[in-house]
Amino acid sequence: MAKLTMVQAINQGLKVAMESNPEVVVLGEDVGRDGGVFRATEELLDLFGSDRVIDTPLSESGILGTSIGMAVYGLRPIPEIQFMGFLYPAFDQLVSQAARIRTRSTSRFTCPITLRVPYGGNVKSPELHSDSLESLIAHSPGVKIVTPSNPYDAKGLLLAAILDPDPVVFAEPLRLYRSIREEVPDGWYQIELGKAKVAKEGNDVTVISWGSLLPTCLRAAELAGEEGTSVEVVDLRTVSPIDSETILRSVVKTHRAIVVHEAPKTAGLGAEVAAILAEEAILDLEAPVSRVTGYDAPFPIPVVERSYVPSDRRVLEAIRACVKF
């Protein structure tokens, strides 16, 4: 079993899916000859040919619109949008077409698209390259949103997404692409969509996060542990739909909750998690649910982006305040 980075695990997952099902096709800007901007589709053109690995014009609306037609026809397209912030031109196709085809056709048609989108900051990218748009997409029923936090989950979640009958936005954390290596099985395996996992057991406070900030939360939990606070860390993995059972089970045990995400605070998914806890676990809470997030401002220029993205110190401060309340 090889130790892979996240981008290598995604590449391997794409290969396994394309080998097992001739209906799986990959399309996007530079995905063929160049292997994608981050090399996630490297070697696929040589292995599967230009009929299944398709370099497209620079047109996000065209990429997603074409993928919808392919999916309704019976294929399983995996379009790549190079950065999540580039999704804005294709947002119409995603929320008014892909998300509604099953409902509009009373389930006669489905739209099995796996839309791959790198996201997140602290990688010194230009404007629109670091945006986290999960809450915008989550407000449109009919689309699932999945985001891995490690290589093993990346491959297993990707393969599950490809088999899903409905559109899945597969959000890949940019700064985790090559920062972690772990053992990843060579063949096919799946991780069920819609299921969170407890990444670290604890008793005093629950920290809930996903994707790019999961390693940050784990580091903060270690620092808190050195101070005598036992932190449980929950990795949502699927952020729409949210696995409320796992969240509630953890918070009923710890009686405290903190939600950490990279997107702006107002109307972010942290607010949805807080609402679930307020509705279902208000009598179990011994402190207000707190949020550690990005700020209500456009993602900043690289020289100051480290002040925008939540750090382990910011999470640690929230843990201290929550426990002392």
C-alpha cells in the first residue's frame, strides 16, 4: 500500500473509476495534455484517450453545461473547475439545471456529475483563487458537497461521489494537496457520503470542521491537551447534507461546541451547525456555540492572507473561552 499525497490519491481514484466504468469521462481546462493545473489528471489522456479526457475552452459555464448534457444522456462526467472562485460563471448551470433535473423530470432523469473544485487560502493565490463557496452551493437542494481532509478520505469519497446519481461538488483543499502523505489502498474502496467521522476523541469540548482546516483543528486540540483540556474533533467530510447525528452525539458528550471554517462568518455553514445544535441539543449545551471563521470581507491579497484564515492559535483561544464560560 503506497503512501500518497492527496492529489496523488485523487489521481489514483480517477484512474480506478475510469478503468471500471467506460461511462466515466473527465473534462476541463488543461486536464488532458497538461494533466490539470495541479496535475490531478496526469497520465489520464495517455491511458484513456481524448474521447474520455477532454480539454475544453476557457469557459466554466460551457464546461458545466456540457457535463449536464453528458450526464442526462447517461455518462458520468467529472468536470474540473480550476478554482472554486471560478464557479461564479457556472453557478446558473449548477443550481438551476444540475440541481433540479431529478425534481423537474420526476426522477425520470438524474444528473450524476462529480464537479471537482480546488478551494482555500494560505497558498498565495491571486484574487478569486482562494474562495470557499460551500454555503452558497449548500443553499440549493439537489447538490451534495463533499470535502476531504486527508488522502485516504479523498480517494474513498471521490469514488463514492462518482457513483452517486445526483450532482456532487467535490471540494479539494488546495493547501492539503501535497502537505500530507498516508497509506492509500490501490484498488476500489468507498467512504459513504453524508457521514462525518470523529477524527480525535475528547471529553471537554467538540470542535467541528472540514476539509482545509481539519489539520489546523487537530493541532489546536493537541495544544489544548497540553493545557489539560480534552478536545474532540469532528470532521464533517460531507458538508451538505450535514451528518447531524454524529455532531449531536459528540456535543451531548462534551456539552460544548466550536465550529471552524474558512469561509466568511455571516451565513456560513457554521451558522447551520449552530442552528442544529440550538434546535436539537440546547439543554445539553453548557456554553454558547462559537464560530472561528474567515472574516466578512473578500479573500485578501497573499501578503495578509494568514491573518484571514483561522489559525491553530485562534482555534485554541476559542477552546479556552468555551471551556471557561
